[in-house]
Amino acid sequence: MNYRNIIIKGTSILKKNSILTAGIDAELLLSKIVKKSRESILLI
């Protein structure tokens, strides 16, 4: 599974829980978990 798939799955989970900023929140959570900047994750 690559970062894009993880972000899509995380966004889906957050949306189901009524999180308005689900997309960016999924990106930020992943960036914290893998200890890389959000920008570097989006470029991969």
C-alpha cells in the first residue's frame, strides 16, 4: 500500500465520522506517523 492509498482510506474513515477537513487531516496524520513533511508525502 502506498501513501496515496493510505490517505484515501484515512480520508474515508474521517468523513464517515463527520470530520469536515478529512483530506488534509488524513495527510497531516500520515505525515506525523511516518515523520516526514506533508509536502514530501504528497510528492511521492
